[in-house]
Amino acid sequence: MIIEEHEDGAVRGLLGTAFGAAEPPLRDLASGSIARGDAARRRNRWYATGGAVLSVVAAVGTFAAVAGSGGVAGKPAPAAATTAKPTPTKPKPSASDKQQPHGALVDATVKSQDIRTRLPGLLQPMLPAGVTIQLAPSDYTPLSQDDFLLTGPSGTTVMTASGGRLEWSPGEDRKLGCLQKGSCDVHKVAGGTVYVNADNYTASDQMGDTKGALKPGSEKMIVGQDVWMTFVPDDRNAQYLQIREATTVAAMPYADKAPAGWTGTWPPSLVGFGTKNGADPHGVQLSADDFAALARHAGIDEVETLLDPRTTPSADAVKAQDDRNAKIEGLLAQVLPAGVKATLTRTVVGSDLILTGPSGQRNLLRIATLQRNLSPFSGSMGCGAMAVCQRRTVPGGQVLMWGQVPTDSKLHPLSDKPNSFDYWYLPDDTSQPAVQFSLTTNYMSQTVEDVQLTTDQFAAAAANPHLSDIADQVVALLKQ
């Protein structure tokens, strides 16, 4: 793959910030869902306080889903009261499921580890026959910070889940159950109410205003749907359950040739390079009836308690987190500046790293390696008024740095120093991978903090002959 010429959206996105002003990637199959998820996150106070209906929203991903199990354009199957089971007697929480005092949130990173480890085993006995659950493999594009893959007879669905205590008023049930754009189907079931909030995606939705990109007459073809299902119990002391399912249901009907003025490969890719979507022509694995039965299953209380962001993670999850942090710290100590420590954190899109410097200032760090086939890099880095760029020749290759100053919606600078940095090491040996370190200096903060890794320090890291191996090992640990 020649980096400068490859037009895949994910690669353009990575390299655009490092090497120039690349065109933005195409809208993916979740673009509308992502925007609505961002809006939901702004409007929804529950996750910030640890409550959480609609607590897991999409920030990145290429998914579209269809509700029900009977075709791409059908409405979700109605959730009949006859499928719901009586409300079970709540078991006493285990020692590992005790809630924190005063409603305090637990460590979200350890909590995520606990959910990822325990949820498949808890849910599997409750799923319909022929449907299995596993942690979503790392090559699936992320829907949330904790994605699971449901596999049925005809395909796969990516699912994310939330649950726990009701922390909103009854008058807000419908709004929060149907917060996303799309249909709002409300079904009374034994012990509560099920809300089904689904939205179809057509081929033209995905291509936007690009004329001539689709086969004539295919513009309204349903290619997928995103569906949220929420169970709200009548007993306000009981726990809610919500799942989000997403899967593509049909291939994009691209025209046989690229439209006029199109640059790049054709047909384009709507997923990141090397990534997958859930895909099933019959739709998502769990229908509304399936969900209603799941929400009232005798063992669901334990699932909801696990999903509650205030219940204490298991001791096994804490140990696993400590072990991973120790391994990551040991690996990166070989290439990071003295006094800078790396620890794991869970973000909406997955696992990342926090770099903490001697002064206590923190940066968010993402690491990637990219196989490539190119002559020694040449070309413009695309530096503009809002960017700073540096290039260094180092033994065995080149180091590039691209920094971006934060701006408002009108591109007016908000600071006189950059808040995001991309460092690239490009070996002269083109059979070796490129290594990227990306830093954000005001993660979870309005203050643009100092960068914890300078160009000189990254150039020193690039002198380590094992840099790409170290990066790969760290990435593998982050994906666990």
C-alpha cells in the first residue's frame, strides 16, 4: 500500500493530520447515528452522574442496523406481554457488586474490564437458541467502549448494553427511551414498558449529495438500521436494561463507475481499513420480543447490576487492570521521557493511554502502527495557519510532527499553543511499519496543558530499534 495514494477513509483520516489536508472520509453507515449519539450525550445527564439510560452513545463506528428478524425494512416485532416473564425476586448483591457510598462512580476503566469479562457468560444462557455472544473482536469498528458480537444463523450484530438503577422521573421515560431519531414504538409488558427506537438508513443517506454515485433507482434502498431497545420497570426501585444493536443488511449499490469529479478509488470503502461491520441480511439478532423476554429473565438482575456504573468491579477485574498497566508501563518506559508514566484508560471508542508527567499534567495518547510499501516519504505536510510542523532525519528514517491549535466553530484559535499532536516515524526500510503516536493535551479539560512528548523526545524513541514491536505489544494489550 502506498500511503500517499491510498484512499481508504481510515488511512486518509490518520495520515491527513500527519501529512497534509486530506479530504474528509466518506460518511460511513453510522454517520447519522453518530451525530445523534453526540447530541444525546450532550442532552443526557444520566451518564455524567452515573445513572445511564442511553449511557453508551456512538462516537465512532460504521454500523447500521435493522430491527426485528424478518427483513431489512420491516418494523420491529411488537413486544407482547405474553413473552415477558414475571418479575424475579432480586438476589442479594455479591460482595463485588456493592454500590459505592454516596452514589460515587467507580473507576470506569476497571468497570469496563469487568463488563467485558463477565457479561458474555451472564447473558449467554438468556439468549434465543442459535444466538451466541462474545466480546467483539478488535477488528470490528467500535460502536461504544464495550462492544459485543452476537452471531446467529445468518450473520452478526454488534451490541452494546447499559443498565442499573432508575435515576430519572417517570415523566422522562419516553423521552429517554426514544431519544434517538427514528421510530418510537412503546409496548407495555409484564412488569414494565419496552421502548423500541429504530432508524432505517438508505443508500442515499450514506452518500449524501454525491450525484451519480449510486445505481439509478437504488437511492431509497435500505442498507441498514440502528436500533435501541430499553426496558423501564414499573417498580422504580428495580433496574432498567438497554441494548443497542447494529448491523448492515445490504451492500451499498454503487454505480459501476465513479461520478464526475471523484478522486480516489472506486467503489469507496465505508469502513476503516482492516475493519469489519456486523452484517446480516435478515437484521439484528434480537427482536423486540426477544428483548422483552430477556429484560424479564430470572437472571437479568445480575446483568443489570454488573452494568450499573456504581457497582464495584470484581477483584479479578481489578487485578487484570493492574497487570495490564504494569505491562504497558514497562514497555513504554523504554521509549517515553524520564518521569512520564503511561496508564490505561477507557474512552468511548475503546482503550487509550493517559500520559502523566512529573508536574501532574496529563495527555491522552493513542498508538498505531501501519504497514506500508513506499519509497522514503516525500511531499508536503500541509501546514497552515493553525498548525505547526516539524521534520527530522534520524538514523534509519524520518520523524514527522504535526500539531494543531484548538479553534472554535469559525476556526478562530482558542489558544496560542497546540492541543493535539501527531508524531510519525517512517523507517527508510519500507518493509517496516510506520509508527504513530497521537497526543491530546486537554483531554477531559478546558485547559490546554503542556505536551508530555516533544519532537526531540519522539526522535529519541525512534532511535530504539524495537519501537514498532513495543507499539504493537502495547496495542495488543489495549485490545484485551
